[in-house]
Amino acid sequence: MEEWCKTMPKVELHAHLNGSIRVSTLLELAKALNETQKGAINFSQMEHVIMKYDLSLIEVFQFFDLIHNVITDHNIVTRITKEVIEDFASDNVVYLELRTTPKRNDSIGMSKRSYVDAVIKGLRSVSSVDVDFIPKTGDSKSLTNDKCNGNSRKRIIVRLILSIDRRETTEAAMETVKLALEMRHLGVVGIDLSGNPKTGEWTTYLPALKFAQEQGLNVTLHCGEIRNPKEIKNMLEFHPQRIGHACFFEDEHWRKMKSTKIPVEICLTSNIRTFSVSSIEDHHFDYLYKTKYPLVLCTDDTCVFNTSLSKEYKYAADSFGLGRWEMFELSRNAVEYIFADNGVKNYLRKYFNSVSKNMEV
Ligand code: 6MZ
């Protein structure tokens, strides 16, 4: 079944760049850093979090700090991006919205802009697969179906979402939104609010998030990753274009969701491993799926949670009794919730249609 899930075309809408770093690259970079700067990395802590199966949210965020420590120059950002794209493409992800927090680090001459430039360089440097990340003018009219085009090379369409970390200031968040607006022609399609849900107040970012929406950027919020009914209610009233997780929703939140139909990015392994949902049988995927609520299966952080999108589909199939056809439809439906323009959407709809005729479902 996992092999079949791998061959199925998939759409990934909730993947954090640095949480998806290859484990081998992380270890290699950590070793190199320790050689040049003795004690820069706490290896035993790193091994502990890599090997540990269940990670509390606190440990997950310690893990991110460790990953961020190895990013000591722009070339490393470029390399991580290139490898992450290659990994998603080899898992047959045909459309990927990759999110990352633009980082400013004066000690290494990195600005938020130069960080995102390094990400874009990573997209350009992939050679094993065609990476389509520049939006076509005129609503992506020139995106053509590979088969019609006689082009047999594998292709992945990538769009970027810039994240705001809940540790940042209002001004830093606004800088990220302005950067996203300036980089729309390079495939930036949205803004995400993420980071440790126990940190800060989301209202700190409201001016930046409102500005983003007013300017036509899509907004997705990490929402309900911990119990915080008031924050969940206020976030839903803001009406983001999508939300991630939705683990601690109460009846009043689901009632609101029923009328707004905000699509939910579901990350099964992440939610189970961080104890945000007590058991897979209790996961809200079941309720949302049965009520035909708009949802999309995603990975969150392939490195941190040792997963892939194929594994997430298999996990859903095993846990909730989905057959091949149901999984294919789940994957196809995700196209409706992407942030890219209608040209890309139409291309993907046609692509899924053509594949459905040849896939054994
Ligand atoms: C909240 C998360 C997250 O931005 O450096 N991030 N935020 N909840 C999660 N679920 C467990 N997983 C990842 O990728 C890593 C950053 O993404 C956010 C955190 O801010 C983390 O530092 P980038 O590419």
C-alpha cells in the first residue's frame, strides 16, 4: 500500500522547509559545525531528539532550534531547499507549497530578503526534476500538460509561503509580509503564522496578517495546536484562507467552521507524536472526512516526524479504512485548496484526470 501511495500524485500544502531537512544532511552539517566551532552543537541532545519517537511540543521546538543552529550561511539554505524539493518530487508530490520563516542573522550577513533569495536559488538549482515556481503571467496560461507537450521529464510545481514565527515582533512580521508582496513574481503565494503555540499572542501579528489579506496574499494560521478556545475563536473570525492542525477545536469552533468551510491542513503523524491528539482513532480527520469537510493531508516536518506524504496517506488508509479510490480522491480534492492561481489549478485538475485513467484504483 505504501508503494501505491508513493506512485499516486500528491499535493502538499503544509510543509516547513527546515523541519523537512534530510537527517543525513542535518548530521553532516552538525558534525562540520562542531569541528569548526567546538561545542556549537549539543550532539547528545540532537541524537536524543532524532531517535526519540514521541516528542512533546517543547522537544519539537528544541529540535527546530538545533536545526536552525546549523544554518550558518546562505549556501546551506540553498542546499536544504534543493534537497527538500528533490525528496518531495521523488515521493511523487506534483504540487508543493513550501513554507519557511525568513531569518535575519546579522552575524552571518543574512537578512530576511537574502534568506529567501537563497531559498529561490535552491529551487533553481534542482536538476533531477523540472521545478516550476515562477507564476506565468496571464493566469498561468502557458502551463501545459506534460503528455500533451511530449515532455516526459518529471515536474514539480512549487510555491512559497513565508512564515511568521510567534517569537517575532509586529514590525518583523510586517517586514515578512512586505517581502512576500515583493516576491510574488517569484512564486510567493501566502503568509503563515507558526512557531511555538505556547509563545506570544497571535494578535501581535494581526496588523501584518490583515495587511497581507488586503493586498491579496493568502493567509494560513496554525490554529488549535494547543487548548486555547479564545484564540481559536478569534482566529476563525479573522477568516484565514486555510488553517493548520485544528486539534483542540470545541463544538462552537466546528459550528463556525461548518459555515465558513475554511480548509484544514491535517498532519496526522505530527499530531499523534506531539500528543496534540491522544490516539489516531480520536483524530478529527475521521469526523471531517465523513462529513466531507474540505481537508488536505500534509506532512508538517518530514525530518522531525520521520514521515513522507505517502506515509501520511497510508496512515490515513490504515486508520480510517480508506481504499485506493478514496485516497486518490482525497489527493485530487487538495487541488481545490491550493494558493496558486487558476491556471495552476486547471493544469492540476487535468493532470489528475489523465492519471486517474491509468492508475489502478
Ligand atoms: C508550529 C511549526 C511546526 O520556518 O525554519 N514549525 N510551528 N507547529 C508545528 N508543528 C509541530 N512545525 C514547524 O521551519 C521550521 C519552523 O517552522 C515552524 C517553527 O517556527 C519552526 O521553527 P522553517 O523553515
